[in-house]
Amino acid sequence: METQLGRIHNVDCVKGLYSLPAGSIDLVFADPPFNIGYDYDVYDDRRSVCDYLTWSKQWIEGVRHALKATGTFWLAIGDEYAAELKVLCTGDLGFHCRSWVIWFYTFGVHCNQKFTRSHAHLFQFVKDPRRFTFNASEIRVPSARQLVYGDKRAAAGGRMPDDTWMVPAELPKDTPLANGFVLRPQDIPDRFPPHSDTWYFARVAGTFAERRGWHGCQMPEQLLGRIIRASSNEGDVVLDPFGGSGTTLAVAKKLGRRFVGFELSKSYAIKIEERLAATNIGDPLVGPENPELSSPTTKSGRRLVTSQQKSASIEKWNVSDRLICSAPAAHEKVTCGQAAVPSRELSTAIAEAFIASHDGYSADRVVADPELNERFLAICTKRGIPGDVAEWNRALLNLRKKGALAAIDTSRRTCMRVAEMDSFVYASEVAWKTVENLKGSSLDEIICDPELSALFDKIARRISPNRSVFEYRWAALAVRKMVAKGDRIRGRVGSRLSRMTPLGANAILPSAQAHYVLSHDDQPLFVGLAANLRLCTFLDPLRVEAAASELGVKNFSSRHVRLAYQILNPLGFKRTEFAAARRFGLVERLHPIGNIKRPEKVA
């Protein structure tokens, strides 16, 4: 047993659990795959329900085998299988449930057809309901009677935490904290967002997930710290059968526990070993009293710095040292709003606001996403950065284009496939073209400026309703990339267009990827790309009419709209490059009034 402690083992969790002596573990914390299709390194997270539950029973039986009679088993799980696994543990496997904690976190995965997920379930199971470790004194927090009301009846040692836990993203500096957790929901400036699936009424609280590092499912250290302090003592053995990012083991080491873990992915196991080697007993947990400093560590960031960026003397970001951004010399001035401030000072302030708000996403996402942008702007306002909303957003994009943010971890990707955008991307391009015609503004100016972005959103929504503001804006950014790519790969357009037919005619369109051209009388209106021409939503006369109205087409009648198309034959080409080049060629040849014709410079 001793030879297995103090490390992560690259082995399947079931085999690993049964390799341990029976009754040798004091505390198990398990955060298994949720079976929701997450993209892990080697594990397939798309099992059938029966297969997933059978596998779950196997590894939980292994937990029971390894756990001491007085041990505790904590299970983190999502909604999909929370009920089934709770019944499995308390029924077939004989565990006793002591607590059912709801962990609330902000910036959950965006959803279009249901409430945004913002919580997970944390079950506390024990073998023996009369004999188990629970160190109440280690996790007590000050009560509202102590902190707010000055009530003499308040217990001197504080009270036990609620069973809904919350780690904040950004709080005023004078907000009282205990071990990184918010003590009262009222202390959160934006409370609980109404679109989340955890709704705030009196006495309800939640938790913020610190999503950082190389593993997308990392648990907050402060959350694991609370569990390990409460359910184990110094010198006890803590086990994590799903090593993941290694947070459980790192926190256990910091708190003076012995530990062992299993991880199926060899790559993850190596990175966990590196994390453990850099962790020492007594190190503070991540999640300092100033939440602004809980951003991703960037000393060994994932981004490669180009030779051009190196020659520009880009300074690396170091969160622990009050970050400094590469910028012109301190004596050079730039104007932002009504005040002229040192360029380096302004750049540093904008970049710090980005780090405190980006949640692992890119600068483009922070500017285009209303939720992330609201948080970024709130931090700029709070810190008194000179300028206004548009100027702050433009400054952020300028820093990104200059490469000054290259060392910051922005590894969270915005997963919006081309097929998903197919039903509304045309609305984004027409809206962009309309605002460009009216205001002479670039896409960056449109997205950065609240007045212009509101106009863009309104036009896009009229053409293709029922999409989110973020989706319209992100689709426009995708169009810009496609136009720029087409400009770089100029070439022959290829096969001829089909014969023009009236829009809405009874002709059966092919179920194939194709470029299409819509014209009104002899005037080309729009060149588009459809993943499935037969299902293309822009071929609805009402939507074309809305687009024509925004583009200022005179004497428009849907009866005068004609459709032609080209089926794509991408043999010998990369599909995206081929589609972009051909689309760009059609736009160059036909000059439709609804398309962006000249590529903007893309950094």
C-alpha cells in the first residue's frame, strides 16, 4: 500500500480500486465522467445508459472495497445520473447519505432551448452512519449575526456552512470571505442570473467554478479543501479514482494528507505528476481572499510566442506579481476618453480586467458575448479606467492584435459548428453589410460600440429571429474569417450556376452542400453557403423580404426573386478552404449587395 501512496497511477479506476488493500482509504472524492459527450483524452463519454450504470456500479463497488469502515465517500455528478447513482449507492451498495450539496457556479455552458446549467450535485456517503470523520470546527464560517447585525446571541465559533456553496468570480475587496467562499448570497453584486437553473430566493446560495489550466473539468481547490478538511484528518489517506486535473491530490498534499489517485489517460497522469511535484505541504489553496487573482496561471502557458512577438519584447503575464502588459514606453501617452494616461498603465489595466473576466475565453469572445462583456466592462468601471464602453472594447481587441495577450491562457474554445450557424449566418452578414452601409463601420467597430451593436442585433434578429445576440455576432466573425480565407486562396470559381428559378417554386432542391445566389430581377442580392440546400432557411420568401428591406431594395417583390446554385465538389481540396474560395469568387464576380466584398485585415 505504501508504495502506491503519494502519486497518480495510469490505470483504469476499477482495476486500481481493487488493487488497494480492503479498508485502507479514509476519504474518497470521485468526479467521474457525466456521460454527456465531453471530449476526454482517451475515455469515451458517450456510453449507453445501461452500460454507464453498469460501469458506475463496478467502480463504486471498488470504492466500497477500498474504504475504511469509518471512511467517507464524496461523489460529484451532474443532473443526468444524480438520482440513479444516489439510489445505487444507498440501495444496492449500502452507503448512507449524510449530505446532498448543490454546488452553484457562474458562467455555465450556454444553452438555447433550456436554462443554462449552473450547478452540480455533491453527495456525501458514509459506510457507518454512527462512525465517520466530520471536523465541524475546521469548516465553520462567521454567521450573519456576527458580521452584519452584531448580535450578542451569535455563537463565538461561527456556524456550519449552508449545503449550497459558492466561490465568487469578482467581489468588492471588503466582502467577508471564509476559505474563499461567500458567506452571504447578498454579497454577490449580480446575485443569481435569472437564466440559470439555480434560482435565487431567500436562503439559497451557490458556487463559482474556477475553470482554468489544461483540463476542462477542473474542480476549485477551495471546494476540495472544504471536503478534505471536513472528512479527513492530517495523515489520513485520500483517494481520487478519476485523477483528471489532479486537484484532489494537490489539495490533499497541501493539507498534509497522504494520497493516491488513478487516471486512465497517460497524458493527464504525466501532467498531474508535474503538478504534484510543484506542490508542497502547507502551500495555500488557490482562491485567495482577493478573487481577482484566481485567474489561470500563465508562467508555463500553452500559447507559443512567435518570433515576431518575441522581437517586440512582449512581457509575460504573471498573475501573482500584479500583471504587466507589453506596451509602448511609460512616457508615451495615449488618449482614452477625456484623460491621457501612460500607454503601459492603460494596457495593464485593460489586460487585468480581461484576465479577471475572460473565464478562459479569447478577447473576441469577451467582446462579442454580452455576459462576458458585461463582466469585463463592470471591472473597467470599478477600477476607474479612463474611457467609455466602446473605447475599452477597442483597447482590448488592439492588445489582442498586437500579441500582448499571447501568454494568457485562452484555451476554452467556443464550440459553434458551421452547420449550427447555417440557419442564421446569412442574417449576420446582411446585418453587418447594412450597418457598414449606414455608418461606414468595420465589424470590430460594430461589436465594440453599444449603439452600433444594438443596431446590428436588431437587423439580424428581424431577418432570422429566435437566436441569441452572441450567436449573431459570433457568426459575423466567422464570415470575416471565411472572406479573408477566400481572399488568400483566390482561384477559378469552377462549375456554372444552375438555371435561375423563381424562389419558392415547386422544384425540388438537392440535399447537398451548395453555394446559392439570390437575385431580385437582374440585381444579385446575396451569395450564401448552405450545408444542405433543401433545408436552407434563407430560401424562405419572408426572410428574403426582410433582408431586402434592410438593404434598401426598392420596389421589392418576392415574386421577382430568383435562385441559382452550385453543388460543391471538394475533391482534392480542404473543404473549408475550397468553400471559402469559391464563395469569394462568386461575390467578386456577381457583386451582390448583401455580401461583404472586401476582406478586413484579420490579426
